[in-house]
Amino acid sequence: MELLKIIMAIILPPVGVFFQVGIGMHFWLNILLTLLGYIPGIVHAIWVIAKNK
């Protein structure tokens, strides 16, 4: 399941964060980061997934 979350974090970062923590502060922050730049959104999504194992 972790592999699926990481793949989703690379393709659509907010979806990967949603699968890990649901709708909350990290989800909205990730949407903002993804809109500002795709790479920061990916980095944040992978960090959230790795941190919340």
C-alpha cells in the first residue's frame, strides 16, 4: 500500500497526501505547494507519507 501512495504522490501529490492523512492542514498545504510548483508538491507529499508510516 505504501508503494501505491508514493506512486500517487508522484503523479498527483494531493491525492497521495489525502490517502495518508485525509483532508487536513497537510492536504491543503500540498495543494498550495503543487499549484506554486509541481516539484515542491511532490517533495512535500513524499515527506508526509514517509513521516506518517
